Amino acid sequence: WLVKKLFILQFLQGGGITFFFTASFSLFLHEVGITKLPYVLIYSAFLLWVTGFIYSKIEHKYDTGKLTIIVTVFITVSILFFRIAFVAVKAQWFLYFMFSWFNVLYLLNNLEFWGLASLLFNVRQSKRLFSVVSAGDIPAKFIGYTLALFTVDYIGTINLLWAGAICMVASIPFLISIKKSGHLVEHKHTHKQEVKKSTRHTLSTLAKNFAGNLLIRRLAVLTIIISSCFIIISYAFYAGVKEAFKDDLSLTQFIAFFGAFTRIIALIVKMIFTGRLINRLGIIKSLLITPIVMLVMIVMVLMAQKMEGNTRLIFYLFGATLTAIEILRSAINNPVFITLMQPLPTHERLRAHNIVKGIMDPFAYLFTGILLLLLLQYQAHADLTNIYYILFGLGIVWVVGIYRVNNQYLKSIIKTISS
């Protein structure tokens, strides 16, 4: 029953976040344009750092059950605020803020959900069950995008936020039920003791873990590279989408269709192929699938670019690249990436998760935002010529990074077995 409730919880909250993303991204593309996306990335980086800092302070004042309810209510109120304020505020800065805020809501949702899940199961159970409870996110996004696709014509883009708020409210009874079940009580005292010790010198402890553990450091750097590649590919693809679709409704429908299509393929791949691939290929070969596919697709784009009059072909190739990376990242890359942290001692594993998931993404946003801004300084429009070469270079660095991480992963396994 606990796994079922967590699955439904992830399903409802994933759907709520999806509705917010579809509305905010569509309105931003239509009203502001893709060339301003770098500013959103930079704003998001600072918002995420501030959010992470505040969350770490609040986390120590409330038990996990109460904290998850507080965070869910905050996400719901945020979604309702943007829906109501949209009527009164017509300035472009509001759309910048709204789209940047999506990243904050996504981070908060991840922190509260995985913070809850990590206390409900031990290490052995988590290996078996985390993939099950996390799978709720994929059908949630599929259904969310599909509903957006078929209803946006009738209700309008901004009204998707009402659906997002309803999904978040519907998840609260499941949080209350888990809190009342008593499963969190046995971890409560230990958790608070660990928090009290670990927060005395938060920044110095973070720096020490980052500098002192080579596996964590290499994973952190690799995370920045992976996130940057994904953001740049998304930017290049949606630059073409913005040119093809001129009004916010058609943009919303396309984004919803694209999101629904990639999520259903990712679900099929995750259910049927992921486990078999990891068992057959091993860690390093499984991790290499995504960057190699990206490099092959980028080479195809570069070849198509040499042929004049093939703008539409390049657009389709970039769409195929983003689709493949979305599917592979969700179905293969993320599960295997988490496995790399398993040899670490429990406390270091938790810190590695926080560093890789909560701290490195803002750095990736900041790095990519500045990089795209520099490119746009030399390009009047969203010309993607140089982006292809940057992606190819990052892809090579990605492959090298995987081998470096794998070497340290093997050393960590030997050290763990020896001790």
C-alpha cells in the first residue's frame, strides 16, 4: 500500500508540474521568444540556489511528513498565484519570472518527494522499489501533456494552471495518509540528529565532500556537462518550433504533443529494455549510449547543413535528437547514474545526491545561459551554426567524463568491498 500511495503521489504531483511547464513555456515562447531563453536560465540558477538554501533551513525545523505537506501547499499556492496574477500583470518580466519559477517548483517537488521516499525504505528496499515509485512521473507527464493537447483549444493556455493546482491539491491526502501511517516515526529521531550535526558548517562540509571525494567531484562535473547538452539541444529545437508556430495555442499543442510522445516511448523503454540493457552491457556501456547517439545525430545535422535548402530537414533532425536524448536520459541515463553512487557510505551517498541533483543543475543553467548569451552577441537571430559544433565538443567531453567516472567508481567498489 505504501508503494502504491507513493506511485499515485508522484503521478499527481508530476501531472501538476507538467501543466505548469506547458503553460509557462508556451506563453514565454509566444510573447517573448526563444532568443531570451538564456536570461531565464541565468535567473533560474540564482532562484534555485536561494530556494535550496531556504529549503535546507526549513528542513531542520519540521519533521519530514509535515515538511512535504508544507512544500506541496506552497507549490499549489504558487501555481494559483501565477494564474490570478496573469490577468492583472501584462509585462514581459512576469513571463520571465513565471517560466523561471517552473524550475523552482520542479526542484521543490524532487526534494520533498525523494526526501520522503528515502526515509520510508532501507537501502535494500530502495534498490528494488525506487524505480517503481519514480515510474509514476512518466505516465503523469504523458497524461498531462495529452490533456493539454486536447483541452487547450477550449480552455486557453493559462487555464492549464487550474488543472495543475487541482493535481497538487489531490496529492495532499496521500501525504497525510503516509504521515499518519507511522512509518516515518522510526527515522525521525535519527534524521534530526544527523541534520543537527551536518548543518553546523554547511558550506565547509559541502566543500569538503566535493573536494575530498573524487567520485562525487567527477559525477558533479559530468552532471553539468549532461544538463548543458540537454538545455542546448532544447534551445536549438524550440528555436525552430517558434518559427513554425506563431500563436500560443498552436505552440501549446505542439509542446504538449511532443511531451506526450517522448514520455510514452520513455515508459515503454524503461519497462522493457532498461533492466536488460544494464544487466547485459554494464554501467559504462549503458552510460555511453546517450552521448554516442547524440554525437551521431549531431553529425547527421552537420551533414544536412552542408546541403542548401534543407532547413526543414535540419529541424526534423534536431527534433529527433531531442526526442532520443529525452527518452535515453529518462529511461537509461538517470537510473544508471544513481547506481554510480551506491558504493559510497550512506552519509556520503546522501550528500552526493544533494550535490549532483540540487547544486550542480543551477551551475549548468548559469553556464549554458552565459554561453548562449555570448553566442547571441555575435548572431542577430537564433542562428544555430555554432551550436552544432559546441554540442559535438561537449559530447566528446561527456564520453571522456564517463570513462573517468567509471575508473573512480571501480576504485570505490573495491574500497567498499575491502572495508
